[in-house]
Amino acid sequence: MKRLIPFNKKNREENILTAGSKRAFNMIDDFFDDALNELSLTKRNLLANSFKIDVQETSNEYLIDAELPGVQKEEINLNLNDDGKLTISIDREESVDEKDEDNNYIHKERYYASMERSLYLTDANPDGEVQARLENGLLNIQVPKIEQEPANEGRKIEIE
């Protein structure tokens, strides 16, 4: 029990003269650590982290759902190449202007972010009719598959 170290004691060996200053530095470290953890940049949000994608495969198409809350359809780019690589990219720009009564800026920010996800759909038909719809922050994409001919069961070979 005597080897347990109390929480947030970075240096147990301190003398009486330096004890106060070390405690002050610990308090300052705690203040900045807590402040940085509360910033919106460190919290999970759409533009700082990758968006969620769900992919389903049926017999004749792929169904992709991407969660994009707050994103407008003008900010989304979809691309399906000949190899079956589907790319969903978002380019987003925000601006906040706050002015006082005299039209002087009190607060003005500009923010630009982009993110991209790609996935390979091996049987995707790049020439087929791909459909996409954005509704309530959920992007639904339907990608048709290449029509496969039924597998040939072969022919019977007679043994002599």
C-alpha cells in the first residue's frame, strides 16, 4: 500500500522549498490539459473524422449508405471509375461573421475542410445507372453489378 502514488503527483521527491512551485506547475498543466480536451477540434465531428459508411451487397447491386449530417448535396462529389472504385468526397467551406451596431467585426472566422472515402466494388458496373440520393444527412447510393452469365456446368466426358 505504501507504494501507491496519488493521482497527478508527477514527482514524489520534493523538498519543502520547491513543493509550492511544483504544485503550481501541476495546476497549470491540469488547466491546459483540461482546456485542450474541451476544444471542439479534439471532439468527434464530421469534418475532423471520417464519416461512416455501410455497404450491402445484393444479387444485382451494391447499396451504400454514408452518414453526412449537415452536408449539402452541392458539397458532395461522387466518382465511380472503371475498376469499380467508388469515391465519396466532401469539400466544405464555412464562414461566420458577427458584427456590432457600427458594422465592425467582433468575430469573424473562415473554415475549410475536405474529406474522402474510397471503396472497391469488384462487380460494379461503371456503365450502369448509378443512383444517389441525399436525405436528412444520409447519402444513399445504388450501384448496379455487372450481369454475370450463369456458370456453365460443363459437359459430361465419356470414359473409354
